[in-house]
Amino acid sequence: MIRTAFAVTALLFAVPATAQTQQEALGARYDRALAAGYKALMLCGAISSAEANGGARTPESVMQWELTGIQAPLDKLVADLPYNIVRGPRDQIAHVAVTWAEDMPARIAAFNGPDSGCSVLPIGAPSGSSSPQVPVAAEHAASVAQADGWPIKVRTRHALGTVISRALGASHYGKGTRTTAVLVLDEGTLAIESYAPGFDDKTPQRTFSVAKSIAATLIGAAVYRGEADVDASAGLGLADNDPRRAITIDHLLRMASGRYSDTPGNRTDPLYYGGATVDEVALDWPLVSPPGATYRYANNDTLAAVAAINGSFATHPPAALFAKLGMKGTVAETDWQGNYVLSSQVWSTADDLAKLGQLYLNDGVLPSGERILPEGWVKYVTTPSGPQPASGTFGYGAGFWLLNKEEGVPPDTFAAIGNRGQYVVIVPSRKVVIVRRGEDPAGSGFDIAAFTRDVLAGLAE
């Protein structure tokens, strides 16, 4: 057991003096609970995923990278919350506990195993609680041994090295940005790979919304197996005459369900850090527009799309797909009831995400020749057939962003994009995959279009 040396005092848990009303005091208390859940889950996920992949992370490293520059008001709270990292008999993480209030149990993130990572338990759950084990396909163990078929050879180019060095700096592609990893595949060959100090090819990071593109890939695999139909109802609503039954998986993948969400992107804090479940917070939002009529980026749409294929996970969980792709350092986390949180909660390495990008360059076919995505799936996810974002220059397909309007970027370019600077850029016409990982502070932005232009230019020299 590793224990912090923080002294727990009444002052630490006092409500700020500015919280004068009952509602303000309640909000301040809830923020502390969320901050504690955030800290517990990040510590648990970062350390356990690295150790499962043969690497290591220290709590100090997680505090420096994952737990700085996060969204307000949690950013001002996480640093001072005391934590315990509790390990089992084999020195494997059992759970992480973060203290946040004198009259409530610590917030707990429980480790479920290497195939499903950590889950944050509900606020108030005692430390002896645990999450249910997520089923793993029987074929998983066999497929791991067959996962090393990607033809990777190392070569470097001086011009490309200059581009990568600029990306690893703090200002060239966005003021204050913090790049942790960059990897470029050129026609399936490793052109260059570089990491910030303390990171390497065994260091998983949280994908944030890159997980939405992973979700689209899992749905595509289910479609190929005949277990899903994107044009079918996603099963939302309470009865057949509920108008939400008209929402299809396609609507959800295109962020076009027409459902209400309380904030842009609907932050989903109760699920991500509060210990609520997918069933409780993501599936029951009411309609405010006809399905397919409006674009509204929403975590809940991806979560509902994944829920529509829940029945396939008993035999084909995410871990089985990752094994087929050779994504040995990738784990999809669940809520405490075992539902995958595939809008954000995935840990993965730069190398693994490059393999995901290469799968799309190969039209859904593995190096072995096995097809795992339907023919035409790449065209499907990159076609802006639904309503489009009202602002910005990126378009949206089905679980992937489109860089089809960026000057100097090939118009067939598409990308998986996540918070804090996670990017997997796929350029079919150039047969290039670009992975950039970061821990960018809230409010900063990495210029992925400029970086893509520079990488492609460097590859051409």
C-alpha cells in the first residue's frame, strides 16, 4: 500500500467562504466529489494500464501530466486531495482511494483486470466494494499470439525530424500545448516515433474521444459479423410507440439523434467521475429535434450506439478486437456495472492507435488477410451524409472527423480526435497515419491541420 503524507484536517474539507447559499455549498461539495473521482480513476487507469503493458507510471508522473491543466473547477481541487494506492498480494493494483470529505467514504477507482481496467465507484461506496468482471471472449487468449503481423521497419528523415521536434516543443503548433508522443506510419512502415521524457512505447494514455472512433470500429466489426445494422433502431425509448425508437445506430454515430444534451458535448461528469452508470445517464434523454435533422456533438450518442450492440460483447468484447489488431497496450474501461464507456474511457499507446489507423488504410483487412470490417465501411465512416457542425472547419462522418476542408491537406483525410490533444490522422491518398498524443491544458489547442501538412511535406522530401 502506498500512502500520501498529506495531513487530513478540517480546513481541507471546509466549504469555500464564497459558497454562501445552500446551492453553492452543495455545488462545491459535488465538485470535490467529482475531483476525487477524477483523481482516483486517472491514477488507477494510468498506473494499471502501464504495468499491464510491461511499463511503469509513478503517481508523480500522473499528477504532472494527466492531473494538471484539466477542466475547471476540478483543476483547483485535485492536487490537494489525499490518495491511497492499494495493492493486492501480487503487487497488482486493487484500487485507488481519494479522500474528499470527513463525513463520506473516500472515492474509489477499482481495478477490474487487464482487459477492462479501472471503474470509478459511486459516490459513497465503501472501499470494500468492487466492479463486476467484464466477460472476455474465449478466442482472446488465442488471438494474442497471432497479433504481430504488422510490417514495421524504422527509417528516419531529417525534414520529418524537424517537424516532430517542433511538435514536442510548447508553442509551434499551439501555445502551451504539451505533446507526449508522435508516431508516423508511411505505407505501413514506421517513418518516425518520438516521445516526451517519461513516456515511451509502453505508456498508455487516455484516448478521451478517440474512443468514439474505436466505438465506431467495434460497431463496424459487429455489422460485418451480421450482429448489427446501422440503419436499424438503436432500441432507445420505453416502448415501441416511443418516438425515440426512430433513432438508428447511424443517427447516433453521426451525432444526429435529435436528443437533448445539457451542455455542448454533454460533459457526462456523473458517469465519467461520479460513479453513475451508462444506463442511468446516457440512454433516457428526450427528443428536441427529429432524428437525423440536427448535429449535436454528444457523448451520450456514442454511448447509446455502443449500448445497441451490448449483446455482442459476451463473445466479442473490445479486448478481442484489440488482440486481433496487436493493440497490446489498449484497454477499454467500463462503469462499475460493466458497461463499456466507449465515448472516452480507453487507455492506449501511440503504437496501438497507429495500428487502428492502418486498419482503415487497409480497408478493414488485417495483415493476415482476415477482413474484420465490412467492405465500404471506410467510405461509410468518412461520408458526411448527416447534418454537419455549424462552426469550425472540420466535418463529421460516422464516429470520425473529416479534414476535407483544410487547405493543403488532402481532402480524403479523416481523423479520430480526443480531448487534451489526442489525434489519429488517416490520409488514404498518401497511405499515411499520423498519431499525436498530448496532455494539453484546458483552453489550449494543438493545430493538427498544420501539423498534418508539415508531416506530409516532410515525408515528401
